[in-house]
Amino acid sequence: MAATATSAALLNGFGSPFLRGGSSRSHALLAGARGGVNVVGSRKLVIVAAAQPKKSWLPGVRGGGNLVDPEWLDGSLPGDYGFDPLGLGKDPAFLKWYREAELIHGRWAMAAVVGIFVGQAWSGIPWFEAGADPRAIAPFSFGSLLGTQLLLMGWVESKRWVDFFNPESQSVEWATPWSRTAENFANATGEQGYPGGKFFDPLGFAGSLKDGVYIPDTEKLERLKLAEIKHARIAMLAMLIFYFEAGQGKTPLGALGL
């Protein structure tokens, strides 16, 4: 009798709101135990990865609202430290465009910084005087170089512009008539601004070639995207300093005493 009472109390305990928490599994266990039926439930192991905390450009400051931690920046972009005091990226479309602009300007800045140092070390002519010095551009004239640059850069930039608003539109045969195959210009990574592939990643820094097919490496690509945007920002700041130095008639090498 005592055993029966104890069993009943135990079963009623399983059926109590405190233990069952409103779950149907507890009801099934209770019904199975009362009816003498063996209930074997499947066990599932659910592993939930903890979300990475958002990085901040002021890591020691808490609060501050959108000035310190903008709600429209979720940390998914490479190099996103929540810096947008003017709120330029509130609109997702503008945020995408500004990231594209940052990438392009950063890449040009990195190329310019290298060109400024190498050009002056090679010829001894300051970079801000190179266009007016015949020795720096011989045997070409300034007009021919400027015209060629405008034509080539204009063609490339127009292609990039169209592809930004209409992705993959420039990887078809009619858009690249001088190319043997339009596949060389296709976006191999599937991400805007990072085309990859045999043409844009010939050394395989962010992927590999297998049977002539480019296979992107996601882990490498993410690591290189972060490294690139960091170097791009440093190069743009360096160019800003170079402009101030040029206004004083100084060169980067001269400012370093070289």
C-alpha cells in the first residue's frame, strides 16, 4: 500500500507544472508509466555556437548609443568596428556602396603609396612633380599618358559600375569581346568586390585551381579580406599625410630624412 502511494506521488510529480514545464514529452512519460508502456524517447544534442561580440572602435566605453555602437553595423563586414558617427550606413544600399567605395579607394591608395616610394627612389623626382618633369615620363608625353590612363581607367570603372548594380552582367561574351573566355571575368567567390578566379587571383592566395576550375577557400578569403581592408585604411591615411607634405614641398622620403 505504501509502495503504491509512493509510486502515485512520484508519477504525479512528473506531471506537475514545475517539472514538466508545459512540455509534451512529460505528458508522454506520464502516460506511458501509468499504462505500463515503455516509452523510449530519442535524444538530441544541440550545440549552439556563442555569437561573437561586436568589436568597437572604443572598446573601453560602454553606452554612447549609435555614436559608439551603431545598430546598423552588426560586425559582419570585414574590419567593422562600429565606426559610423555620421550615420552614413543606415541605409543598407548605401552601406553596400560605401564599402565598395572604400575597397576601391583603398586599393588605389595602396598602389599609389608603393608607386610614390619606388618612383622617387628610382628617379629622384618628387611624386608631385613627376607629371611636369619630362625625365619622369620619357619617352612618353604627359598628354599621351593622361589620355591613356583616362581611357583605360574609364573603361574598367564603367565595367565595375555596371557590375555593381547588375552583378555578373560583365562576365558574358558580349561584355568582354577581347577575352578568350568570359569565365575569366566571372565572380568566382560569389561576393561583391572580391571576384577571385584565375584572372583576379592567379597566384591562388584565396583559392586553388583544380582541373582548371577555381575553388575558393572561404577561411583564407575571410582572413585576407580583413588584412586588405586594414592595409587599405592605413594607405589612405598615408596618402592624406603625403598631400599635406606635398603642400609644404616635402616628399615622404625627404620627411624621413632619406
